[in-house]
Amino acid sequence: MAKNIIDDPKRLNGVEKAAVVMLALGEEHTELWRQLDEEEIKEISQAMSSLGTVSSNVVEELLVEFVSGLSNSGTIMGSYEQTQRLLQSFLPSDKVDALMEEIRGPAGRTMWDKLGNVNEAVLANYLKNEYPQTVAVVLSKIKSDHAARVLSALPEDFALECVQRMLRMEPVQREILDKIEQTLRVEFMSNLARTSKRDSHELMAEIFNNFDRQTESRFVAALEERNRESAERIRALMFVFEDLSKLDPGGVQTLLRAVEKDQLGLALKGASDSLRNLFFSNMSERAAKIMRDDMNSMGPVRLKDVDSAQMAMVQVAKDLAAKGEIMLAGQGGDDELIY
């Protein structure tokens, strides 16, 4: 959601003024950035990326000595892309990527898009300390299904009060909405980016998913000897090729349409009989015959190639889940796959 042009320097705090100065100086004066510590760079970058358009009058007032040079451009635009380009001129690319990812926070172009990608429990935990009217505004701006989950996670009395406010709510003034967005950006999103850490077992499960079969078995076996509990948690979080056996016919057919046929044959070459039959039973009789013939004509294949094809199929399944076409659960437990 676009912000109004900033035409009064009093609307800017100290960090935002520093961001304007740094943007105006541009890439030719990056030596100034080297004098800042990492936290200062982070704060100025955060302000810079969400600055929006600053009028030439404000720029001239903040940088009187550069009036003549700035008057040609008239205005400057602080944006995510501009901030990234500027940081790349003096910081290592890995640091820039990490910094910009922290600034960006959850995916989304607007604040309301970003909130839609925040876990409902995390969002509810923050909103329960806000005024019910503020919560009502926030819930009215995000998607209804996400709002429902957030309401369910709030204390019941507080949630009902928010519902009452939403029922009586009139159109919100632009200034109030801007203030709420700014508060969310400064107090919630930036803290969320700093404090949210992935579960270490979840991270290791993702790494293990990308091992070939022999390496995976070796690491899991070694870990079991040293820390059986961690090994079991990682195994439970991993989604491996054989987990595709949990798919129902509709899920299998969705996956079959998305997978390259040569990769499918190679992957099924190393599959269990039950999983192979599951895929064949969801093909037409003619397609299944052709696939069996293709697999027979391959002859012996390298385990490395089979592992690669199976990993590719798992990735396709994950991509489909990300698009909402299927939902993948972890191994075992009460989690089932729902379509």
C-alpha cells in the first residue's frame, strides 16, 4: 500500500533522517557505512527499505550542502531494491542477503500480505496485548480464513470483544491505518525477523532429505548411537520418497501430471513394490504398460541416479503443497494427507 510523499522533516525520526541522508549520498560515499556497526546498519537499512517517497524540500533541508545536486532529481525513493543495491556496494553478498531477508520478514508486498504469512499463534500472541479496536482493524484487513484462525487462538473473552468491534466498525481513517501499519512494522515484524528461529531438528530433517540414500542411512545410524531422541525427531520430520505411499488416488494423479516421465520411471525403478503399484494403478492401462516397458529397457541403473530422481519427485510434491494443490504431512502420527 503506497505511502504519501513525506514533505515535512518533522515526520521523520532520527533513524529515518539518517536513511534519507544515506540514500541521497548514494553509492559514491559508501565509506560512511563502514564507520557504522552492524546494529546501526541494520536499523538504517530497515528504515530505508520502508521510507517511501521523500520530497525534494525535505531532502534539501536535511542536506543543504547538496541542494544543487539534488534539485535535478527532485525526489528520492527509498525502496527494498534501492537499499539492497546500496548495501551490495560495500558488504559481502551473504551478509546483504541475510540482512535484506531480515528486513523483508514474512513474504508479501504489503503489511497485510506479510501478516497473512505469520503463524496464527504467533500473531495472536502479539495481538492479545493490543487494544480490541486495533485488533479489529488488523483482522478486518487480513484474509478471512487467517483471521478465523487468529481469533480462535486469542483468549475467548478478548476475541468476542474484537468481534463486537468488527461488527460496529466504520471505515478507518487513512492516518489511523498508516499508524497501525507503522506500529506493526516497527514493533512486530522487525522483532519477528530477529527472534524467529527454525527448529534445529526441522532444519536437519531438511538437510537429511537432500542426502543420497547411503549418506542418509550412515548419518541417521551414527546419530542414533549418540542421541536416539534427536534421531527419532529428525526421522519423524523428514519427508522421503516412500512417504508418497500416503497419497490418495487424487493426490497421486496430481503428482503424475507434474512429474517428468523419464524421472518417474527412474524413481520407480528403486521404489518398493507397493509404491510402484500405487502409481501404476493410477495410470491408464496403456500408460502403465508403456512405463513398465520403459523401466525394463533401462537395464541396471546407478543408485545415485535413482536417488536423484526420487528427490526430484519429492521436491515436486513439496512444490504442489506450497501452491495449495496438495498438503504434505510428516511421517507417522495422527497427521494425514488432506486434499
